[in-house]
Amino acid sequence: MSHQLKYEKLLENLKGFNRVAVAFSGGVDSTFLLKAAVEALGAENVLAVTSDAETYPERELKEAMILAKEIGCEHVVIHTSELNIPGYAENPINRCYFCKQELFTNLIPVAQERGFNQVIFGAIADDLSDYRPGFKAALEKGVRAPLQEEELTKADIRALSYQMNLRTWDKPSFACLSSRIPYGEKITQEKLTMIDKAEQFLMDLGFRQVRVRQHEKLARIEVVPQDIQKLAGFNEMIVSKLKSIGYMYITIDLQGYRSGSLNETIKTPKLTMV
């Protein structure tokens, strides 16, 4: 099925919701979903809600605020704390379940108070091929994933976003900072701050798609394969900076960037929204 036909089906799906609140991170998928919701329902029937938490960099929050303003719907920022969720900081393999449960528990009342009857979020078809325990929380809370329901892939969304003049069409994929810490290693504010500073430094050097996976005092840097040689050219500068941040060892992952690389260590059944 063409991505254009999928988009038409998405709009029909969204029209059935009446008034929606979109869990909005400012990433490729949630920005596209927000824009589609506004087209389907009108800006007055769409609310964007962004959660400002320890695992969400300030640069992402600022961009989400700008994007929501450009799209033209009401935008609310709520404050949550993943580190205060019992069980989250211990970093179990279902960590994302706790995160999404906290998000939706706080988001749904905000939406309901403003008269928005349905909460939706930007899970996509590609997510079904990876371990996503956050889906369970969405199911429990009645949160829908229209992009996934209409089988929209990341490639579809980037192509459609380009056609719609959304500047997020080629934005690098992003996940919360906790995803850089291996399961079972405790998540702390200190670690999240180190990761954020290290990734910001690498982005300032010109690397767009980057992850700094933190294995205690070791930083394992992932960039897209074609950037690995370029990364090595900044060797001395990167080592000096990351050691000043607090890392003892700095390595380059020769496999390059891949989404959810820390999930490679687990074998767990996939969770779906259907």
C-alpha cells in the first residue's frame, strides 16, 4: 500500500476521535501525528502534551514548543519524574512500561480537564519488530496508536512529512536518555547528565545521529557507519571532552548506530497494540 493511501486512511481514523490529545515529544513520528490530527480534526480539537522529565533533554523540549506553535494547536507541558517511579531507576527490561504508565497517568487527566476525549501517541509499524514494553501501559490506559494501526512505517512518515513541509522529515531518531544505560545498571541523574553532555558535544561537532551508550565509566559511541571515520578524526578532542565529563574509557562502536542496540541482549516476546 502506498504511503499516500495509508495517510488517507489515517485521516479517516483520526476523524473518528472527535477531540484528541497527542503525546508529543517533537520527534519525527509525534510531529507527523500532531500535524495529521490537526488536518483531520482542526486545530481547536487537538491538544499537544509534552512531558518534561529528567530523561528528556532541554533542547528537545525547546524544539517541541516551537514545532507545536508552528503547527498551530494548543500545547501543554507537564512535569513528570521517572526517577521517582518505584522500580524505574533499577532499570529492569520493562523499564519503558513504568515510564509510559507514568506519562499516561499524568497526561490523561490534563486532556480530560480540557475536554479531549482520546489520547494518542506516535508508535509506528516499525516498533512491532523491537521490544516495546511501553505498549502494555498504553493498552491498559486506553491510549491509541493510529500510525501503527494504519501500518505507517518510518519511511512512510519521513516521505509524507517531506511532502507536508515538516522540517522534522529528516530529523535523527531520538529515544529517552535512559535507553543509553544497559538493563540492570542503575539509572541516576548523574549518568543522565553525563550522557546528555556527551551527546550534545558530539552533535555540536556535526554528528546528527548519535548515541553515547554508558557502561558504568565506559562510553560506547554510536554514529551512522559512514560517519565512523569522521568520528575517529576527532579522537583527541572527544577523549579529552568525555573524560572531563566523567568517563574513564571511550570507545567507538564499529557496528555503528542502530535503534535499540541494548535490546540485543534480551529475548522477550514482542508486544503489539492489537
